[in-house]
Amino acid sequence: MNIQSKITEHKMILLKKGLSVTDYAKNLDINISYANQIINGKRSPSPKLAKKMAEFLGVDIEKIFILSVVNNYDATTKQ
């Protein structure tokens, strides 16, 4: 699964809740730099972390992330 941040929505929710990235990262037990990279769409969180982020913010995961299924099927492998 590929998970990409909805940058504007993610930032707006943090602002509305009065949360800094530092507070957000500390509550999620992740590095501040990593949190910034996720919020700004430079890194993708694991599905588990994406769920944890959404739950912490009290929103559906689709509100702050674009979820897409990645097909890792290898055409050279016959099943």
C-alpha cells in the first residue's frame, strides 16, 4: 500500500487543534524530522503509523492521507 500525505489538510488539522509538529511527533513517539517529512509529502508512513496519526487527530485516515494499492505482481512469475 502506498500512503501519501494530503499536505494542506494535514497541516490545517494540526493548526485547528493547536498542535505544533513537535507536539505531534512527541505524542506519536516519532522523530520531529520524520513527522515533518510525512506531513510535507516527502516520506510515506507505514499503514500502522498512518492509522495512529489519524486516530490521534480524531479524523478518518482518508482525511489526511491518499491511500493507493500498489500491485507488486511480477509478470515473469507464473502462478
